[in-house]
Amino acid sequence: MRFSDILKQCFFNMWRRKVRTILAVLGVFIGVFSILATVSIGLAITYTLDNSIENIDGIRVIKVFGFENGNKGDGRMAMRGRGQNGEKMDDNLIMRIKQIPGVGEVTPAFTLSGAVQIKSKKTYSSLDAVDLKILPYMGLKVTPEEIAAAEKNGVFLKGSFITQQILGKQIEFDEKGHPTQPKLTPEEEEMYAHEMLVHSFDYSKIDNGRGNRRSRDSEAESDTPKLVFPETKFKIQKIFPKYDYDQTGYVSIKAGLQAFQEFARKNPANANKVKEFAYEYSEYKKNHSYTNLMVGVDKVDQVKLVLTKLKDMGLSVFNPINMFDEMRKVFMWVQLVLGGLGGISLLVATIGITNTTIMTIYERTKEIGIMKVIGANLKDIRNLFLFESGMIGFTGGFFGSVVALILSNLANFIMRDSGLFNFASATDETVQVVSYIPAWLVIAALVISTSVGLIAGYFPSRRAMKMSALESLRSE
């Protein structure tokens, strides 16, 4: 028999027993749909995760906190920034890190505490003194001209939450950091343009490096002279949009060190207290080493490689991409469990196809005998039944995939249209879906469903091939 003849006979026999065929196809349909529906949820989470990585601010910045092996023999941590063999996080280490492929910028980081103040109104902000060229690696849009202008005493702020705390209303900013909506009053315009300053070193709000909070009142109660807290002022250079609840500010290393130096100069008789309050600066001044570094990586796909290189150097590092890897592992197991549940339905469908094929053979025993008598090839007889079972599997898989795709797109459309995604989106560019069915998953579903049909029909078709022609003709 020609292939076309086998195919025509296959469709004819399936159509002749429509109800039985539909029920068998329905079993495969439910199995394939269940697998696609459940697995697509896990894939949607992973897909959203992968897309959000590119849009996470700071994903290309690796924070270095010191050497992992920096422990003393008694179990206490060695001096911050030092390794077991005396290695220091100094300028030499920075030069070595810059030689790692993919590294674009490396900067020390000093932490200050500050307050944004407009006239008599004030709110607190954390300040990082860094090489401002690291800002683009954080996803912050700054120009070389803006960086140059901020080197002396400028500060870059993240988030309109700060202005909301001061002005009493949410202010939106454009990409250049200028207020847009709502429209500012002339007084607010003047305040924003001329009198919005950041005062550093309000030490009543920061940690002393040993887990204890210090206050000016506690200093007054001590036997030592009261610390003098100079107010070093930084002019607002730019407020970045979208960071509504972030109160971080960035100043240049030069400006930050000047603030530290002014604090030390104002307290010559309190060297130990100065060291507690300004530990990072004290470590730098005494040992020419740093307690924190920031490493800017050129591309997101190079972050893992740079992380590995830094760990090989014995450094303690952090980057959000590590958390994403752990989340991927969890979601992978979720996908396996959900896919397994759908696979149970497909297993039941396999049993149904086997039962359908066996019943078909019993009903067509005499037909099989006649085919053998007139000289039909045994392989043709086997292929005839094998094609029928395979077609049942393919048809069920096809319709299961189509319905799953339709419902997947519908669910994503409804969720987007309802605005339920808005609360979770860190940036406007993040792609979020509740169900994701890639092309490879549809192809895999069709291959699996067809294979299930062929496997289910294999042994019944061999039974038909081995039946005796005489016994078949005697059958009623």
C-alpha cells in the first residue's frame, strides 16, 4: 500500500467510529492542555524574571565588602578590608580588578548620613561617596557634563519621595531630573532651584560601625567632650525619576573625603570617637585601604563571570543576580512538579488510546484477514493501526496546544488591561506575564502527544500484524 492509501484509510476508519475517536482525542487534549497550562505558569515566572534582570538598576554593579578569609584564629573577624595574608582593599587591588574582562569601572565607596533640607523642612537621606562615573552602571542617566559639575559639591538623588516629604506632594521628574507634574508654585520653583541642599553628618541617625546607635544626647552625657558635627552642604545636581521610595544620594569621593576631613578637624580631642563614627574614613587614612568597593560591569551577561573572578581573589561580593539564580532553581522544581501533574492526565490518555486501538482490532478482525488473503504487506497492516493511534495523539495535542495558547494570551491581556501588573513593575520596560508558552513548548507538546499515540498503538498493531488469516476470516 502507498503512504497516501494508508493515510486515507486511517482517516476513514477514524471517521467511521466518530464517538470513540473523539473520546480518545479528548483524553489526549486534556493531558496536553494540562501540561501546557501548568508548565506555562512556571515559565511565565522565569520569563518575567529574565526580562526584569535587564531592567534592574544596579544589576551591573557588584559590591565588594572585603576578603572572605579575613578571620583571626579566635574566630573573630579580622580588620575590615583585610585578607588572611594581610591583603588590603587598596588602589593596587582596584587596578587588578580593572584588568578582569568585562569590568568597566571600579570605585571605593564611603557611606555618609545626610538630610535634604529646603529652608526649615528636612528629611533624611543616605549618601554614598563614590567615583561618579559608576552611576551609569547603576542604570542612572547622567552626562559627563553633569558628573563634572557635581565633582566639587554636587549630589545626585534617587526618588521623588524626598520632595514629597518636604513639599507635601508627589513630584514627577523628567529624564533630565527637572520637575514636571504637578506644576510647582513660584516659591517651590525657587526652593528647588536655589535652596535645596543636603547636609551631611547628622550622626544621630547612623550606626557607629559596632551595631550601636549613637545620639547627640548620649554624647552629651559621656565624660568625653561633645562631638562637633559640621554641616557640609551639597547642592542638588539632579533627581532621578521613577525611584519613588529610594532616598539614596551620591556625591563624589573628593567631596565625601572633604566632609570626613572636616569632621575630624572639628574634633581633634576625640580621635577614638571620630574613628567610631567615621570608621571607613579612619581605615582609609590610617592604612590607605577601603572597606567597600563598587565594580561596574560592561554587560549583564558578564556579571557572573566577574563575580566568579572576584570570588577567586578571595573577596566577599554581592550582586542581585545571585538571588535570581536561586529563584530560578526553585521555579525549575515548581515547573517539574506542575508538569508531572499534567503528565498524569497524559498517562491516562495513553491507556485510553491503547484501549481504543485494541477494541478497533477486535472489531476489524475479519477485515484484517481479508487484507492478508489479498496479499497486503504485514507492515502495511501494522502501519495502518499505528497511524490511527498516532493521529489520535497528534490531533489531541494540536487542539490542546491551540486552546492553551488562546487562553494564555487571553489571561495575559486581562491581567495587563486590569493594571494588576503595575504594582510589581520596577520599571516601565519590565515585561510581565502570568502564562508564557514559547514555540519550543508547543512543538514539544505535539511531539510528545504523537509519540504517546504511537507508543500506545504499537503493541496492538503488532497483534493485528501477527493474527492468523484463517482465524481472522472465521471470526464473526
